[in-house]
Amino acid sequence: MTLYKRGKTWWVDFSAHGERFRLSVGTGDWRQAESHAKELVADALAGRMTRAALDTGKQAFADAADAYLEARRLDLAESSLRKERQLLTFPKRFFGKAALASITADFLNVYRKWRAKNGAGPVIINMEMGVLRRILKRAKRWHLVGGELRPLRERHALRRALTPEQKARLLEVSRQRPEWDVARCAVTLALNTTMRGCELRGLRWGDVDLTGELVTVRRSKTEAGERVIPLTPDAIAALMEMRERAALLGDVLASHFVFPACEHWRIDPAQPQRSWRTAWRKLRRAAGLPQLRFHDLRHQAITELAESQANEEIIRSIAGHVSPRMLHHYSHIRLEAKRRALEVLSQSCGSIRPDLGYVTNHGTIGPVSLPPQSQAIENDGRHERTRTADLYRVKVAL
């Protein structure tokens, strides 16, 4: 390693793994330059810095973001790619033509403060930082800044499950208008299968087995979400209604979508419906549940499964990828269910009688009988405890 000065700035010249590096250490102080140079050499020897990464660091952020999106096109669904593109709107506006090498931890903190000042919450900021992290990782530069950044604390609102009355009212109101029929069928399926909105929109008739009363989720949020779900009578009725609607347009093919695209009153069964947002918004307001999200219906279904005392493995096999943490997040068991569980626990514990010991409801443990020698030891111990208690009372009285 050789340090030399150009003008007022120190530079370092060294080789690592057959590559030669000539880099500015960015300071005119010799001691700081020596320390920083050693860090650069260590990064190069550890494989965290290459010539290709240094060349990529000269790339403008906007160009790097476009290249990242293009590379992700093969890995992501169109909806996920669109979400990534939206999350890059403000980062591209803020960093713009700035070189990737100039994006430091302090620079990223300034960005987070700027986004918070403009009204973005912790969840959105963390999601945008996630895209920034992936871009910088692709450029082999995240390790230089990532250690100094931690995600912002997110406040997750506790969403309570619907009461039976609210659920019944939602389903009852959904039958009041014909334009809500498709949304009603989607609601019924979500409540009876735990399927996400994206899973319902991607559902094809080839995935539905009405004879065997099964539905197969082939496209999901994760690979673990691919699963086979038994159909309840309500779910079968909703699917039969959608099939009758599809039959009115002609042949129902296995490749056709259960929820087909509908643009300007033209139905295309070969394309999936993008959303039922308008009908869902009007429906939930009419039911007096304006804050209810469609995804909360999955929450509701998993909550009811948890309340039914179903095994966690069974819940995961029905709902797909649900980690223990997410299962706890989804299954906020109602207070009534918790009280019933504790009542059962209380009834099963039996009672304790001083003269008989521990007695269960079914008499599996009877009165405790001790051998004579053990009984004498037990009596001596009891007398000693009584004597100690009497002495303590006298002492307190004095």
C-alpha cells in the first residue's frame, strides 16, 4: 500500500486479488488518510470492493434505478413491478443524477427526513428504503452504508375481527344491488378460503374442482402460498354463481379467469379483473364499515380458524405462508374466545383440599396416604411450621 498526495488530497495505491486500485481517500490529513486507506484495503481483500463496483459507483442513480427495474422484469409479476416503479418515484426525484458512489448514510438520512417532512409515514419510507437497498446491493455499495441505517419504527394498528353482527350485515348489504354481485362473491370466497385479493384475481376455472369441492391456489404472494383448499358450501355457491355468469358469455374454458376483466361493460374472460375497488368501497360504506380493507377478510377468516382451536399447521396449510409472528398478527383472538378458553382451563384443573391433597374432577388422584415413618416426619414438619408462625406473631405483638 502506497500513500501519495495530489494537490491537497491523499491518494492510495494498492493491489488486491490481481486488481490494482488507485483511489482518493478524501482527506488532506495524513493520519485520517492512513486510517481510511487501511479500510479500503481491507474491503478490497474481503471482496467487498472490485473494479466493476467502482465503475458502477459512477453511474447516476436514475440510470441505476432504470437498470434495476429492467433486471427485475423477469423475476416479478407485473403488479409487483408496478409497485417497485411507484416506490422509486420520490427517490429518483431526490437523488436524480447523483452518482451511486456519492450516496452515503448521511445522504440517505437526509432523504428520510425530506420524505417525512412531505407527509410520508414510516411504512412508506421503509418500503422506499428497501428499494434503495436493493439498488445499492446490486451496485455492491450497500455494505458501505447499510450498517449505519436502521428501519424506522412502524406502528401497526391493531385490527379487530368483525363481530358476528357486522359480518352478517356486510353479507346482507352485499345482496342489495346487482352491481355488487361480483364483489359479494369475492367477499364470500375470501371469508371462506383465506385467499388474498391477488389470489382471487389470478384464479382460473382450471384451478376450481367443483366436483371434488377443492380450489388450487397456483399463483400467490410467495411460493409457500401455493396450496389446495377445501371448499365450504358458501364458497361453492359463490363459485357456481360466477360460473353461471361466465356461461352466459359462451364457453367456459379452463384458462378463463373466475373474475374476468371488465372494461367499459366489455368482459374479457382471458384477462383477470384488476380490482373491484369501486363496488367494495360503496359496499363497505353501506354496511357501516368504511375502514374495512378487503385484506381484512383474510384476517377475519384466519381469526375464526384460530378461534375454532384448529391446529396451527392446519391453519398454515389453508392460509399459505403464515409464520408464527404473522399468525399472531392475524389471529387477534376475541376476548370472548379467550375467556371461554380460560374457563375450560379452570374447570379442568380440579381443586385442592388440605386434608386430601390434589383432587381431580375424575378422581384420578385420590387422598394422599403416607407410610407411618413419612407421616411422622410430615407431622413434625407441620408442628415446626406452626411453632415458627406462633413465635413470629409474638414477636410482632411485642
